[in-house]
Amino acid sequence: MSKDIALVTGGNGHLGNNLIRLLLSKNQHVRTTVRDINNTSPFKGLNCEVVQADLLDKPSLEKAFKGVTHLYAVAANFSMWAKNPKVEIYDNNLKGTQNVFDVAKACGIKNIVYVSSVASLDFTTLPANVDNGYNKDRRNWYYNSKNDSDKLALKLGKAYNIRTVLILPSAMIGSYAHKLSYSNNLVHQILKGEIPIDTNVTLNWVDVKDVAFGTYQAMIKGENQERYILSNPTHTTLQNSVKIAANLYPELKLKTPKKVPKCLLYSVAGLMEFSSKITGKEPLLQRHYLDMFYGLKQNYDINKSKTVLGYNPKTSKQALEEALNYLKNDWEQK
């Protein structure tokens, strides 16, 4: 085993856990951070070191980062809604990024792969490309946080002389999962027939294991201060996603979601937002989300990732079929 120590923040998350498994298969010494040190089930059977740390707590990061040579900054707040999104989502993600780089510099870490998101891309020209600049739409606090954290990571990497490579995943799905991620939960809802209407929002499905491979390759081959999209080239509509599930499992009798006029969706979203203020629960539909994504074709240019990183993901259809199979036959048996 190599004397180098690879640290993965947020190892109990979907990407983090798959990345740990890949690194271990490469005979690497792996350490991972979790906020709750008692949450050990995601690491059952894995020969990795698990330590407690919180991105918002510098002393805990200093202990975790000691002796680390390669840092995979995976952990972040992935939430599309919060009671106070400016503080709970945006401020926390920016502060977490600042803390990671501050402590990495203090600990002498020289290599960081930072997990950004396709949320930081400019969608006005398709396929979206890292060369087109950043997302100019400022209506969603999560998207704002990924946009600005992406910029901050590059800025701090340059200032601190840390080789910094960014990867931008799309909707990651599939195994292994110890809790349902935002994207896996949507696939699970498809299986359960809980998608009655088509919101005209597209998805860019990608297998989480392909993203883990791209993340690992970014550490090995990625160029300093560069960003790499880890997605599929083309989107899948919500209707087609349900049709794929229906064809795979005809016994479920899944119905294709019906198209609804945007004006009606907008009215329903308004009511759901009002209700969420009373219940404190995330609304299933939000008006600004419709404004941002209604009719948007989430297509990405991944040629740079394929050329430099050797990234070659399975198709969106195959990724979705495998995720459906996993969630139906493995997840539901837990």
C-alpha cells in the first residue's frame, strides 16, 4: 500500500463512498471524514480510516488533514431548499470551501480535487461547456453556492500554491447508496409511480461509479486550475425516464406523466411554496425552479474530460436502467 494518504471528505455520501471503494481497489491508504463518527454502516467491510470532522469546524479539519497528501473535497450541502437558504446553503458552502483550503494550506497538502457541479455552468449556449463561463442565473441559492464556491476554490488554490482540479458532475445515480441522494430519490419516485405530471424539466443521468472514476482520474491526470464536466452528453426527459422504467418493469404499470401548461404548474408551485412556510417542509415544486429549468435541455460537452481524463461513461439509459434495478431489487430489500 502506498505511503500517501488520500482523504475523502463526506465518505458516507453517494459519491464519497463510491470514491473510497475505488481508491481502496487501487491499493491506496484512504481516510475519510464524517460529521457523525457513530455512523459506521457505510464503511462496513472497507479498510479505510474514519475520522470525525465538520467543514465548518477548522480544528476538526486540522486533525483530519494531518499527514494527508491527496485531498478529495467531496462533502458539501446539497439542498435545493431551506428555511434560510442564504445562510444554510450558500454561506455554509462558501465557508466550508474556505476552511478546506485554509486548513489544506496549513497542513501542507499539495493536491486537491474539488467537487463542483454542472450547476456552475452557463446554460445559455448548449451544449454547456466550461469555456463558456459561469452560470449567470442567480435565482437559486444552491446554484449560487456552487457557482461561487467553484470560483473560490480556483482562487484559493492559486493563492495557496495548491494544485486544484475541479470536477462538475450532473445527476448521479446508482449503487452503492446508504441513503437516497436527491437524484436517486427521483429515480425511486419513478419506480413508485409518484411522477404524475411532466414538469418539462430534463435530467442528465450519470452513473455515480463513472463519476468516481473521473474524480480519481482528475487527481492523476487533471491539469491545475482546470474544470472537467462528468456527465453524459445529452439529457433525458422526465417522460422518457418513466417510459424506460415502464418498459423494464411492465408489472408496475407505470403511467407516462402528463404534460401540464407552465401557467398551471406555476400556480401549483405558488401554493406549494405557501404551504411550505407553514409546514417547514420543502415544496415539491418551486416557481423559480420552473423559471430556470422549464424546457432547458441539459446537454454538456464532455470532450475535454474524455480526452484528458479518459472518462467514458455508460449511456444515460444504461445508467438509469441499472439504477432502477438497484433501487428496486437491492435498496428496497434493506
